[in-house]
Amino acid sequence: MRAIDLSNVTWRKSSYSNPDGGNCLEVAEGIPALVPVRDSKAPARGALLFEVGAWSAFVGSVKRG
């Protein structure tokens, strides 16, 4: 498994995150074929990496309810 350097990515809070500081999810763009996702309350814990297709399917499911 190769290491992915996420030190220079720009994180943005998901529009589905709770605005009062709870349930905060951040995603980063710019990593080819992968979507890094992390908990904004605990960024030092690292990120999960999803393949673009899997992340798109997940977001689509969330949008559909």
C-alpha cells in the first residue's frame, strides 16, 4: 500500500455537516481517483480514502434519502 501525502490539500466542510459544530465531515479534492474524508473535530486522526466512484455512489444515496 502506498502512502498518500495529504499535507498540502485544501479541506472543505461538507454541506451535509451539522452547522453547530457536531457531525462535521471534511473532504479534500485534487487527489486523482481518490476522495479523502476526515472528521473535522479530530483531523489528526487521519483520513479515509474512497475511490471516486464509491464516493459518488455514497453521496448519491445520501441525496436520495
